[in-house]
Amino acid sequence: MDLDLIDTHIDLQSTKPREIEEAMEDPFAVRFIPDSLIGGNEPRYFLIGKTVAQRVLFLCFNTDGKKAKIIAARDTSEEEAMFYDRNYHSFK
């Protein structure tokens, strides 16, 4: 899936596009069901994934199946990282 980072409001200095791609490609990423259609016609998806450098990111995005438009990207909270780890260890 291609990333659309045009007109995003995220700091691309602290979160590199490659890290976003790595988190989205993480086979153990936790993906959430879209939330309600607040303020638009496209559903938002949520994902917690790990980068190659072991950084755990929380992503909010919408997609048409071919491109993902990143709405938000940030480091996870401690609770979110523990949720990811529990999910990861359940598959190991």
C-alpha cells in the first residue's frame, strides 16, 4: 500500500516515512475496526505496529485500498505498547 503524506499534519522529522511504512507492514500489528464517520465520508483506521528499530507507533489513517493517507502518527503510550506486546506474544 502506498503512503500519501501530502498535506499531513504530522512531524516528519520525529517520525520518518520509512518508520510509518514499517509499522504498517508489521505482521503482528494490531489493527482496529474503523470508527464512525465523523466529519467525512471516509472511515478512519487505527493501527499499532513496530518498526525495525523496535519503536512502537500508533497510526490513524484512511485508505481506498491502494493508498493510505496518514492522519496521525505518534509513539504509543505505555499501555498501548503493553497491549501490542500481549498481542505479539499470543502469536509467538
